[in-house]
Amino acid sequence: MARWLGALAGALALVIGIFAGVAIEETSHSREAAELRAQTDRMAAQLADAEAAASSAEAAATEAGDQVDGLQEQITDLTEELSSETSKTEEAVQAAADARTEVEEAVATVGERDARIQELEAQVSSMAPAAPQAPAAPAAPSSSYANCSEVRAAGAAPIYAGEPGYGRHLDRDGDGVGCE
């Protein structure tokens, strides 16, 4: 019996040890479970923060995309406007070049004409000037004519300096020939 009691005491000690270990282990597991729950709550909060940040970033990316689209439209508009203005500028440059060519041609033509005029003037001046012959004038009036109408009516137009009836009031440009 003593053996049996000893075995019973050993078994009882073993059962008590198992219960004590289980109780201790349960307490340990309860603490671990509480820590795991706390850690899970922290991770859930971090996940919620990350999702909120992702949502905010997505909204910012959408807004940035809209801004990029708007800027691309502006770039397209400005590129078209630049192309139009470049075309207008090229047309103006071509028109200016054409006008310059026309001016240069006109200057050349004027130069040629001036040279020809000088050549003709030289020929004229080398010729002996013929004295202008006054047409046969009708009878000389006793005084000068009052105006060119009277000179023409008398058939004396043009009237030259030195001829009877000539007066400076009949010669506007003072070249010696009145009523031209």
C-alpha cells in the first residue's frame, strides 16, 4: 500500500503539475493572445492609415493627370499658334524680299534712265543751239499786252523777251518766253 500510495501521490503530483502547467501555460497564452490582439489592432490602424494615404495619393495622381492633360492642351494650342505666327512671319519676310527686289529693279531702271538722260543731255549740249525763231508777229502794238489772253488773241503767243509787247508779267517762270 505504501507503494500504491506512493504511486498515487506521484500520479497526483503529476496531475497537479499538469494542471499547474496548463494554468501557467494558459496565462502565458492569454498574455500572448492579448499582445497579438494589440499588435493586430496596431497593424489594422497602420493598414487604415496606409489605405487613406494610398487613396489620397490616388486622388493627387488623378488631379496631376488632369493638370497634365490641361497643360498638354495648352502646349498644343501654343504650338498651333506658333506655327501660324511662323507662317505669317515667313510670308512677311517673303513679301519684304519681293518688295526689296522690286525696289532694286526700280533703282536699276532709274539709274539706267539717268545715265541715258545724261547721255542725251551731253549730245544736246554738244549740238549748236539753234536760236529760237520767233514766228512772224502781227503788227506790233503800241504798248504791252495786259494778259496772255490778249497775246493769244493777237496771235503773238508765245512772246519772247525783246519782242514788242513783251512784259515780265506775261513770263511766269522768268525764262524769257511769255505765255507758254
